[in-house]
Amino acid sequence: MTRSCNCFNMSWMLHLPTSAGAFSKDTLLDLSVKWTFQETSPPKYLHYDPTTSRQLMCAQCPPGTYVKQHCTASSQTECAPCSDEYYADDWNSNEECQYCNVVCKELQFEKEECSSTHNRVCECIEGRHLELEFCLKHTECPPGFGVAQRGTPESDTVCERCPEGYFSNETSNTAACQKHTNCSALGFKMVRKGDATCDNVCQGEKTDKSDQQCEIDVTLCEEAFFRFAVPTKLTPNWLNMLMESLPGERVDEDIIERIKQRHGRQEQTFHLLKLWKQQNKNHNMVKNIIQGIDLCENSVLKHIGHLNLTFEQLNILMENFPGKKVGKEEIERILKMCKSPQQVLKLLNMWRIKNRDQDTIKGLTYGLKHLKTYHFPKTTIQGLRKVVKFIHSLTMYKLYQKLFLEMLGNQIHLVKVRRV
């Protein structure tokens, strides 16, 4: 008695070609495992056998293959693997595979290559989304609106109007609305109430609009001073331990918790020390720190004040930094917002924010190593190197040591000794 073609067995696999394009043992094993979970036998299709004039139920071919020979009353379906640039994405009874017809267009990249089991997959480059076969730029939310949902390669940015108590003073496709600064929590008096497009202005803060737009959250010199006070390895309660060690008025605990939620470990310390500095600016020790930071910043400005870098030069500089880059659009916006020499300092500040706990001076040192190949102006390279050298100088180190070791006492000193 002849065996019916309806019965399931694995013998059809033996008919697969043994050429270079054939499946590997791993692929066959993978397919057999998939069957175990999908069903007890491969799907069937109806085929008319012209030799016997009978209709037969033939086993379909698995993904990545096509029907080379239909089954007969005495033989199983014979499958063959798809050739290059062809695919079959499902069980099928086709006598040929489908051609990989997707071609990546302008402003797209190949996310997945064409394979025997699927067509080529293209995706819009970062900052753009697909709409009617075109990769359009993600919408930027204007001032007064924040990003409720960031754009993806498939969808546009979703903007929302800033609710009461929140603001956005920039045009951005990434920034959400920010909460208005609580002046009283910082120990300041509010001199101008904020709205949907600007923050509350606290007593003692800068009110000039252009200064606010180009504001640097933690300056290069503040970072250098504050980084000295931060150990390499931070304990979970480091921020609270630091706060207890600082003289003068303490920063509110709610603000500390907010800092913890928004920033990386070392960034938390930078922002805490900056708030403490603002809150205790009349304290004698803090006055000394402010004077030291001002001295540092005046020296930095001397070294870069004459550079007047172009957009192309700033872009080359940022491209040679490690980690996440500051994009061209951001550089253009900084050129409009900031005056020279604040432009370079703002870019360095933005790079640090994008890369969280990365050391800005180390990033700058890394970038400077590659600028010679771009025929970068020697005066620019020299000016930036002088900044690095000054912040790493013995004079600056002694100033950090004098101010912070006196201020924080033995606790920070012991941390420094352990680190050495």
C-alpha cells in the first residue's frame, strides 16, 4: 500500500540542493523548531498532477525557499532556497521567490539588508520621519510649546502647549516644557512672573533676554572647580553627604530630589553646588569661590576671545568630539543666540549635557588631536589648548585645593587621599 502524500514527514528536506546557496544545518534546525511550535505538519496547498489527473495536497515550502518541484503521488514537494536578492517571507507554494524591490531613497538608510526571508527595510535618518514616501524633518515645537512625544522614523513630533506653571523658551523637537523656577525655594524673591514662553525671574538673576537664551548651566570653570570635589566612585548617598558638609543655608530637599531625577551622578553634584553657590553668595567662603571662578573665566575668555570661529569650524570641532555630537542645527541656533566667544563655551556646555557625566576638558583634548588634518587655524588650536592647559595648571589646582578642602574639611580630603 502506497503512503499518502497527506502524511507529514521531514523527507522533503532531503531534496534541498547541496549547493553554496543551500541552508545550513542551523537553519534547518531552526525551521524544524518553528514547526514544533506552529503546527504538527507544514501547511498544504492543492496541486493538480497532470500525469495522474489527480488533485494532491502538497506540503508548502518554508520561508526562504520556493517550490522547485510539486509533489506527486509518490514523492514529496521539493523546495530550493531563494537566490541572492530574492526572498520568501512565509510558507508558500510559489514556483519562484519574490524580488527584493525596496530601494532606500534619499535621506534613508538600510536598516535591514535583503535576505532570503524578508525584503530590504529602509528607515529615515535621525531627525526625520516617513510621510508619503518622503523623509520629512521632525516638527520643531515653538516657544510656548513643548514636546509631548518625540518623533520617530515613522511618526512626527507631537507638540503640546505648556500648561500653567511650565514654560519653553526655545524652538526644539526634543525639549519638553520645563517647570517655572521656584524662587522662594532658592531663597530669592520673584521679580518677574514667568509665562508659557519664559521662566520666572528671581532676584539677582540676569534679566537680559539674549543672556538668558545663551545661558550656560554649568560653566567650564565651574565644572573644573566642582569636579575637583567629586570622587570618581560615588556612593548612593553622596549628594546628601555633600549637602550636610557645605556651610551656610542648605538647598531644599525637594530640589535635591528633582536634581537626582533629572541628571547623572556627577551632574547632580555640579547642579547642587551651583544652587548652593547662588543661595549662599554672601557667605565669606562662597565669595572666595565666586572670585576664584571669575578669575578662571576671565583667563579662559582671554584665550578664546579673539577666535571668532565660523559655522564650518565649529561644526568640525564638534564632529571630532567623542560620544554624542552637537548637531548642525544646534550649532546654527547657538551662533544666532550667543556672541563670540560664548559660542564655543555654549557648545562645550551642550556636549557635556548630551554626554551626561563626561569630562568636557577631556572631550576638548580629544577633539584637538584631530584638528590638524582639517587645516584648522593654528591660532584657534593654540587658544583652545591654552584653555586646557590653564584649567589643568598647578595654579588652578592649588586654588581648587585651597577653596574646597577648607570648605568641606576632612571628609572630602579623605576621599581625595583614597583616590590617589
